[in-house]
Amino acid sequence: MTAQATKPDAVGPREMWDRARAFLRAHQALRIIIGAIIIAILLPTIGGIFAQVAPGFGTQKDWVGGFADAGVFILLACGLNVVVGMAGLLDLGYAAFFAIGAYTYAYGASTFTGLQVPFWVMLFVAAGVAAIFGILLGAPTLRLRGDYLAIVTLGFGEIVPVVILNADAWTRGTNGIVGLSQPNLYGILGINSFGFQNPYLYYGTVLVIIATVFILLYRLQDSRIGRAWSAIREDELAAASMGINTVTTKLAAFAIGATTAGLGGAFYASKLGIVSPDQFDFSVSFTVLAMVVLGGMGNIWGVAAGAFIIYEIQHQGLKQLGQFVQSLHIAPISLGPLTIDLSTINFLNYQYLLYGLALVLMMLIRPEGLFPSRRRRRELHIEEDETAEFLAAEELER
Amino acid sequence: MTAEGVAVPSQRRWPMPSRTALGISAMAVLGYIIIAIPSGAFANEQYINALTIGSLYALIALGYTMVYGIIELINFAHGEIFMVGTFVALITIKTLGFTDTIHDPLLLGGVLLVIFLVSMILVGFLGVLIERFAYRPLRNAPRLAPLITAIGVSFILQNIVFVGYSNSVVTTPKLIPFDEIQIGPVSIRIINLFVISVALVLITALHVFTTRTRLGTAMRSTSMDREAAALMGVDINRAIAITFFLGAALAAAAGVVQTQYLGTTVFNIGFRAGLFAFTAAVLGGIGNTTGAALGGFVIGFVEVASSAYGYGRWSEAIVFTTLILVLIFRPNGLLGQQTAERA
């Protein structure tokens, strides 16, 4: 500060603000870290305010725990975004990699196997195992036409829970594996095992993971491989003739998507303390896909926001809506033969119907999502752009 | 197949249909042997079961393959169309007021005809509606867009039934008597005979329709080259709508078969059936109707054989592994022609 003040061209506060903005614009990682810190403070505060204003919605701890779970879905959505949004491959069995991450954690750190590998190590192991499965599944199928990939991943997403369910000897079938160990800081900052009582620690951990993933994903997106992904997404043939190895590039997208899901799975398993096959059925894949599409395919922030919004609607909004409507005590409305009793409607039943409608309407009306990336928007509105360019060119010629 | 044909020109002496017919007969014999080994005395019965379930998958697979053939879209909602078919059949049976088997052959025939017509026509129009509102606006959009709406449509259909009708397994009255009849050396239950003949009749009818009628020709020309067909005066929107109608109607027929043969349905039945039928379509060579029918029977065999060997719970995993193996070693399917691939 003093050094700046002694300079002849003393800067006013406005210029300093501009400089700070320019600095932040140039330093993406810093921006993400600052954003994460703001969110780390902001969301628990909002949760606290909600807990004060509307005690029926749960305590601050409940809210923070919910935000930590939402963080898992943000991770999943960001990972699927690499596959669907950046590389343009439709993965319909994404929950399989989530399951693989979670079960890997269950093998590495539970009373079931007796192994007690630290959480921080298992995060990487789970991510790695999920990536290996991603490569194993992708290697034979990514050579084929894109639509086949969709159905193969759909099948894979269906098969993984079936295998987990049926291979009781190794996975304890429907019962699931219980007694998973919690993350542990070994006394750093006075924290040992996270336990189940303190959601703040999980919330902080997931934020750190998300911020790291964000930084890596942004760097990937702007790297050579990120450009290769968008080239393949826009025109695979043209990309191939430009010398991009389409198979390895797509495989990389697939593996990175799987890695992120593996991270999410390990964190989720450690927070819940139990893994069972029904946590990973097709509805998870579908929900995450809806998050990516609604948030705005290809835009990392947008997808994260979409994931957060959908998760909160699903886990707080619809549940509370049901309770709210019940509390109104509206008399059943009678429409001739049809009687609508609002108080008996379970709004959670309608969530997938709503997602389905949202997906269709989104694709028809606003295919770039709620928070689109600029590039993706231009692709989807290419005809309008071309007309505009054409008109502009005509203007120039005149 | 194409590669061999090019490498050994002498094989061209064989006209294609007879080669296909030979292959199918060989597969039928092989299938019998595979199923007969673990089944022992029940070999015939299991074989007929496999044919029956295969008929079901064949009917559904035809819809996948026709739609893919004409607009290159994997219609993920097709399994749900089948599911809606089962419920329309169930509602029709209930509306007609039948709750038990019908022994009068004339009445039974009439009732079944009504059920088939009602389900096939209603569900056929459902297919047309879906095409009109969910797929047609996206015909020139990036490939991902219609795939995503297809998933959306499938969830909409599934959850309309889930919320509006039932959220658990419902049993349907089986109208066809559970008797056996003797045909030569084999005895066969009426229901199995009925299902297999329905499938064969419909597959043949479809074949005749697509090859011998003006509309069928319009459909085929549209699937070969949409623009050229349009230039030749084919109304491609109508051709595509008819394709969806036929595909959905066949899935509805499969739905009726499901209610009569297995006697249960549930809101999410379409997911598994759709996955199996799609595998069948890929197995036969997607876009190829004969191949889809053949693939359906093969998948039926795979499913029955896996339970005959005691791995019934794993049948999904086995079918899925089959799909992956086919995609790796024979991506054009058993009967599929080499198609221009983007990748």
C-alpha cells in the first residue's frame, strides 16, 4: 500500500478495484478459492437464518449436512459435465462410477474388510479405481457411434447395482456394507475422527474437494485436451482430420468423468457410513444428467449451480412443499368424478415427472441450459449466428 | 459378413436369403442344444419358452430398429411405450369386464382382437404424438438433444403411470386357457402358440407393408436418403410419423402379449424390456428389421438359458455382456450392413 502511495501516479480506490478485478480475472485458481471461502461462510449463515426464521425446516446443522450432500451431487454433475458437456458423449450410467467409488471406499476403510486406510488416501484410490473402470468400459465402446455409448453406459449403470446386489459374498447384497470409517485429521487443528455429529467438517471437506476439482477442470478445459473435446463435440470428423486422436481424447473425458464420480462416491460413503446398492440406481444417473442439462452443459459454474438448485429442490423444497400444503388444511377439491385432495399428495412422487418435463422443455426451448457457456450457446444457435454474420458481411460489402 | 463377402467372391453364388436362412436354422439348433443340456426332460418346454419370450423382445426390438433406421435416433422412450401398452391392454380388459380365462374360442378370439386393436391404435398414436412434439422440432439439432428429450419422455411416461395408476406390480387377468395342445410330436400350451404366432404374423405383416405398399416404400426411401426422398415427392414427415406409429403399435402388441403370457406389469417394466430389446436390435444389426426379429429370439434364448443354468438373477448382466461383445466384435450386428459411421 505504502509503496503504491509514494508513486507519482497515485491510484484512486476505483482504479485499485479495477486492478484487483483484472488480477482475479487472470488468476482463475485464486478466484475459485475466494469463491469457495465466500460460499463456506455464506451457506451456513443462510442455513442458520433459515433455522431461526422457519424452525420447521430443520436446524442449522441439518442445513449444513444437506449442503454437504449437495456438494456430492455438485461433484457428480461436474464430472458428468466433462463427459456430456465438454466432450459431447452421452453417459447414462454415471451412477455406476459413483457406486464403484463408494464401494472402493467401503473395502478400504470399514470393519467389513478390516482395512483402515485413511480417508485421504482412499479418496485417491477410489478415484483411481473408478477411472480404471471408466477406461475398461470406454475402450471398447468409444470407437463406436455415439448413440451406442449411451446405451452401453445405460446398461452398465443398470448392471453394476445388479452385480452388487447378487454378489452377496463380496458385497453383502441388499444389506450393504456398514461400519465405514469416518475421515480423520489425526489431531491437526484438534480434530480426530469426523464422526456423525458434526456436519461442518464434512461441509468444509467437500468444499475443498470441489474447489480443487474446479481448478483442475478449468485448467483442463482451457488446455489442449479441453480444446480437443470441444472440437470433437462440434464435429468429430473435422476434429479427426485435424489430427486429434478421437478415441484417446474421448477416453480421457470418460476417465476424468469417472474419476470425479469416484471422488464423490468415496466422500459420500464416508459421510453416510454405509453403502448399499439401492443408493446407486438409475434415478441417480438421471438426476445428475438433469442437473447438467438444466445447469447448462459445458459451463462448470452453471452445472454446479444447477446441481445445487435441483438437489435443494429435491431434498428440501418438495418435502417442505408437502408439509406446507398439509399445514394449510385445504379441503379436498371435487371436480365431478375426480377428487383432488392436496393434503394427501406426496410431492416427492412427482419429482421425476418434473425432471422429465424439464429435460424435454429445456431441449425444446433453451437447449443451452439456465446458465449456458458462451461457446455452447453459439453452437446451439448456430443458424441465428450464421444469419447474423451473413448480414454483417453484406453490410461490409456495401 | 461384408468383409467375408468381399474377400471370397465365390460365396456370392449363394443368394442372401438362403444364407440367412441357413444361419438362422443353425442358430435354432444350437439354441436347442444349449437349452436342452441343463433342462433334461423339460427341454421342449424351455425351448418354447425361449421362443415365446423371444417373440416379445422381437416385437419391441422392431420399433427400435425402425426408428433408428429412419431418423438415426435411439428412441429411449420405446421401452416405456411398451409399458404403456401393457397398461392400455390391462385397462381394456378391465373395461370389457373380463377377470378370468375365457373358454369359448369365438368369444376369446373376438376379445383378443379388440384388445390388440385398441392397444395398438392408441399406443400407436402415442408414438406419433411423441415424435411430433419431442423429436420433430429437434430433427436438425445436435445429436445429443433428441437423445436427452427421449430420456425425458421416458421418465414422463413412467411417472405418469406411477402417479396415475399404480406404484407397484399389478397382476392382469390371463384370458387364454392354460391348456396344452398336441401338434405332431410336441405338446405346446395354447398361450405359447398364440404368442409365437402373433409375433410371426405381425413381423410378416410389417415386412409385407414395408416392401409391398406405397407407404412402406416411402418409409424405406426416407430412411435411405431423406433429402432425395423429399425431392422425389415423398412426404417425409408422414413417413416418419408412420414409422413411429408402426413401431409403437408393435410395442403395444408386445404389451398385450406381456399381460397375457406373464400376467403382471409394473410402471418400470419398460426399462429392462427396453434394454433387452435394444440389445436385440443391435445384435441383429440396427436398422435391419429381419435382424431385429432374429436378435429378439436370440435374446430370448440367452435369458431362458441363463435361468436354465441357474444364473437367472444374472440374466441382465449376461445380456448386457452380450451387447458389449457384439459391439466389439460385430458392431454391424448379425445381419446388419456396413453403414457409414461418423466415428
